[in-house]
Amino acid sequence: MAEPNGTLWLEAPDWSAYDELTRRAIPWARWRIGFQSVVAHWMDEAVRRNVARVEIVSPDRPDALRQQLGDGAYWSREVRVHDDAPADAPEARESMANLPGLPELAPPTDGTTMIRYWLETQLQWLQARHESVSLDRQLHPRVWVGPGVQIHPAAKLSGPCWIGSRSQIGADTQIGPHAIIGTHACIDGQASVENAVVEPDTYVGSHLHLDHMIADGAALYDARRGTRVEMTDRFMLARLRPNIWEWLTGRKAGA
């Protein structure tokens, strides 16, 4: 392979004003899409293009972005984050509002459209996912499952869907089509996830049906209504402890 050469210039959007419903308190470039953050998708793209350097202009909390990227050693690329565009920055910079190679979506304009944009970007990533992925296995066409996933024989999986590593899928569940289940998640019996996303370390209770929604711990985002609801009943929706079954039974390990 040729030596890395050239520079990839990127522009991160500032959507901090639209975070009143999601309350994520991190710049969009650090939001998770699929199995990794937006900026990680773009750093992977830098590796695919074999560029030597990545320059990111990020007016929205650049220090938070620097913290994630470090010195870029993980991707073996030099990376710098700028608060403002430096004098040598080209006017034509690629936007980090969307993922590499995917069509641009209408950008959010308020908290309601921010929720919709987050869901649409996730499902866009899933739809564009290549059939052959080295770290995941395919149970059926366009049904990807990560390492250590436990799926009840009575669960029904419909592609496209992606289930992250060490997740638990219960009996008589319906996963997909168009579903993303994050790592260490647990979907209890007779629940369904369709056109929806379950973020990592999230428990979805029995008989709960997610459609055009994002579940993130105890927070439920409804993309159709543009609302956020905090669930107080942890047997409906909750953030999981490190040991899923310890959390479900309420027992401490070794008790």
C-alpha cells in the first residue's frame, strides 16, 4: 500500500442549541451512529482514503472532540481540531453533519427535528451497511449479530437489523426490520423494535413496542412526536448495570 498522503478537511456542525430535548451535552461529532461515533466514522474514512492528516474545524465544544481523538494514534493518522477555521483552511470542507458517502439529510432546526435527524441518520447507516462485515456474522440476509449475542430460539429477526455484542434477545421478540440494538442491551420477551434504535446498555421491558423511537437508558425519544419521556418504571426501560442478570434479579454478584 502507498504511503498516506494529503489532508482531509472536515467541518463539524454546531447544533448545541438543539440539544434541549436530547440533553446529550456533547457535540454532534461525538454522537453514536451504529456502533461508533460520527467522528470515528470519518476517521475510518480517512484511513480508506489513505490520507496522512485530518483537520477538523469544530466551533461546537472542540475540547470534547480533542478528548476523544487524542493524538489520532488509533487510526495512525495525524489529526488536529480547530476552534475556528485557520488561515490555510480551504473553503470547501466536507461536512460531518452526515456520514461518509451517504446522502445529506435535511439538517435539524430545533429539538424536535434533532431527534428525527438522529434516528434517520442511524437508519441510513444501517440501510447502507455492506453485506459482508468481518467482525459480525450474518444469521440471515442483512441480519448482523456481534460476538457473544444470546438470541432466544423463539425470537424473530427481520433484516436489515444489527445487534451489538453481548446483547440479550428474549423469547417472542420482534427485531426489525430497520432496527439497531446497541452492545450490552437486553430486549425482554414479547417486545418489538422496528424502525427504531436501542442504545448500548439499555433494557427494554416485556411487551414494550418501539417504532420510530430511540431508547437510551431510561430515556425514550419519539421521532414522530418529537418528544422525550423519562421512564420511572425500570421494568419498562432502564440503564443496565454491568451485569445484566444481576440488575434484573436485584442481587449482587456472589450473593
